[in-house]
Amino acid sequence: MHIAVVTLFPVMIREALAHGVVGRAMERGVLEVGCFDPREFATDVHRTVDDRPYGGGPGMVLQVEPLRSALRSASAALPPGSRRVYLGADGQRFDQAKAREACQAVGLVLVAGRYEGVDERFIERETDEQWSIGDYVLSGGELPALVVIDAIARLIPGTLGRAESAEQESFSDGLLDWPHYTRPPAMDGQAVPAVLMSGDHAAIRRWRLRQALGRTWLRRPELLERRGMSDEERALLEEFKIERAGGTGRIEDSQR
């Protein structure tokens, strides 16, 4: 997978990517990430990349020309057909489904904005789509770029030690993840659920699915509404609700 990041802070990107799962993916050659600094494409002696916004107001706006030159240079370094994405708070929500879709692209150029924003003409004419990692404002697009790269890298074959690690994580099937436990079997009077040490793989699968459904119902019910459930999943969720109600059959309709 080839990814390029257009950023005013390439060191920030490079240093963050040098560690952990993404760092190993780059060492193994399954992921390549390059950085392109718009300042290197500025034409004046001060390497200017921003200016005051028309209409007045606070902050500075990134100019079209340095960004466009950096993006075109990044695109030329990637395979033909690579997607060009601007990362901004007003973009389409980036989620696990979007990560899986992006993982299939031949290449990806991520444009990290800064300051008050980016000249709209650049976004309209030079990018294919806009992504947001959440409904909040950050100082720039570098952190979103790192989030996007990490989410995509985990899905690339050869990144994780076991392929099923990515398949079993939160949101991989539209559900939150189930609880995880490791040694010791008891800690501060709390024991690991017996089913996980039973060796009964069918029972473990049902327990994990029930917990994932229950957690999603408690914390992110809109995911269940959007995803839908099979007959087995409905039965398991009902079991979770009854268990949570203490076996009384009384189920709270709120997530308290």
C-alpha cells in the first residue's frame, strides 16, 4: 500500500509512524508512506504558504499553489489512480468501513490542512473526497492522517502477526469488541469468566458474540440499528439483557 501525506510538519508524521504496528508494516515493506511539504514548493524567499482570508476574520488560510504543487508531486510518486483526500472537520466520517474501502485503493494521498483552513478552490478542484475523524476541531490534519494510516495499515495483509486479529476487532463486524482477559485467572477477587477457560470453542464464540452485542447495545445502540441482527444474535442479546437485569426478566430500556 502506498500513501503520501501533504503536510507542513513531515517530521511529526515520520516520527509517529516509526513505532508499533505501522512501523513494522513499513519495515516489512507492506506499507510505504512519503511526506510532501508545501513549503518546499513555495516560490518566494520566505516560503510563504498562507495568507489572510478574504472577507476578514481570524487566522490564516493555506494558499492553492503551494498545496497544489505538493499534491501533484505526491500523486506523481504514487501509482496512477491513487485517491486524493483532504482531511477536515467538515468531511465525510471516516470509519471502519471507510478504512476497509481505502485499503483496496492502489494508493492514497492525504492532505493535512492547517491554520484557519484551506482555500476552497484547492479542495474543489484538486481532491477527490474529504474525510473527518470526528465532530471536533483539531489544530491540523496531521493527527487525522496518522489515525487514517493506522486504521488502514492494520487491514493490510502482513501487518499484524495474525490476520484474524484485524477481523476480530471492534467495528470489524459492525459491533464493539468483547471483553478480553489474560493471566492471572483471578485479580483482586475478580475471576476470569469460566467459559473462557473451558476449552469449549462453541461456548466461547457464543459468549464473545453475546458480550459484543451487549456492549454495543449499551454504548452505541445506533450501530445495532444500522447493522441489523440475525435470529441468533437477537437471542444472544436478549440473554445479555436478562443477565444484566439480574435474571429477573426486568430490562431497563435505557443504557444506565
